[in-house]
Amino acid sequence: MQFGMVGLGRMGANMAERLVRGGHAAVGFDPSPEARALAAGKGISPAASLAELVGRLAAPRVLWLMVPAGKIVDDTLAELLPLLSRDDVVVDGGNSFYKDTMRRGEMLAAQGVHYVDCGTSGGVWGLAEGYSLMIGGETAAVERLRPIFAALAPAPDRGWGRVGPGGSGHFTKMVHNGIEYGLMQAYAEGFAIMQHKADFALDLHQIAEIWREGSVVRSWLLDLTADALGKNPQLAGIAPYVEDSGEGRWTAAEAIDLNVSAPVITLSLLERLRSRDSDSFADKLLAAMRNEFGGHKIKAG
């Protein structure tokens, strides 16, 4: 199957490369000439513009977007839509907010273009291991893309599926990432407790390796934790500053809207926010209050 990939960053290029390895023909566009050149080395035929990309695809076309969530998706669709024809399919494989996806799906449907949302997990390992794909959209449109999904997934019959109508794929991926926040936070806290037990001089890499086999807490995240600790046991050179790409915020907000208690996910998000405050006014005020009511000592900053 021939397809067009829009966005040839690391993940987009890796996904396109996996599809090419599976026998599919890929035409790719990225505004960066360097990204296009790198993609060409992976068997992806580069296009210099979106118009050229669309023009080189046989109708009905399949275009896969791997661009950051937000305005850039709307801008890309605004440029693409006049170039598309009825029954073309656009797949958003990024981490778009599901309500934006539903809005975009309605906009494209008005012109007879199908919009499929594909929550994609697998990160930098997906090229070798395959991607977990949570897909939303019309059944017929999803089924039409079965060869692509089967080639991207870990196996043709595992790790992917249509989970519901338009927006449901990105909704599912949003919750997936919220769960990821909680799992990562639990591992981080547990290893921090062991690292602070100085009198035992625990080898955290050794413990992670032990837990990988037969333990109730074994997981792919633990595998990656063991790998990180093996390469850098003291995590030297890594600042205690944790970014978030938005999905944890959306998950926590959705839980509130649905009256669902989600304290682990919410607190793991708040811990990421806390990691960025190297000069916490709140902590200073707490110290000042303790001094005011109890005369407790204040540490000079």
C-alpha cells in the first residue's frame, strides 16, 4: 500500500521506515530539508512540499500525520484539505487532544475525507519492536488501512485495534499516558527510598535486574529503568526536572469532568510540576509560617 507521511521527525521517520520494511511505498514530507534527507536514506521518497506529496499519491490517498499536537495539526490540515479528494483518508498518529480530533473529523467529513485518529505508543523502540496502536474512526476507513496497522504493530494480530468512533483512539492514548505517569512515579519513588537507605549501600541496578524476572512489578518500564541505571548508576548529569507533554493534564481534567477519582495519576502530574520549581515560593512560605507560629529555625537561602 502506498501512503504519505507528514512529519519526518524521529518517530514519524521510524514509523515510515517500518512500513517500508513491510513492503509499503512511502512518500514523506517535512519542512526540514535535513529530515527529508535522513528519511531518504531509510527508503522514504521525499517530497519538497505538501502539494508535491499529495500529487505523488494515487487516489484514494492515505496520509499519515506525525506532527505535534495543537495548532500545527490545524495548520497542516488547512493546507492539506484543498488538495484532497473524496474518500482520501487522513490519519493523525500524534497525541492530539481527543476533542480537537472530533472537531477535525467533522470538518473533514463535510468534504468527504475520512479522519482516523491513532494513539501511538512505542517511542524510539517502535521501529524494532512494533507500535501499540489505539485507533478511532469509521469502521470501513480503519479496515481499509488494516495492512498499514498490521505492519506497524508488534504482530498483524496483536497490539492494535479499532477502539471506537472518531476521537476514541486519542482518548484511549490520553488515558494510557496518564497511567504511564503513575507507573513511572511509583518506580521513581521506590528507587529513591532505596537510594536514601545509605547504610545498606544497595545496588539499584542489581535490584532492578532481579525484579525483571518473576516479580509482580516487572514491566517494560522496569526494563528501561534497569537499562538506565546500568548505564548511569548515580544518574550523573541529569537535572531533577521532569517535562510533561500534556496528556497527564488532560487525563486528570477528564477524570474531574467524569467524577472519577484518579489520585495517583493526578499526584504524579503534580510531582512533575513540582520538579520544575527550583526556588519554591510555597516552600519558603511554609518555612516562614513554621517560624511565625512555633519559632522553628529557618535555613538561610
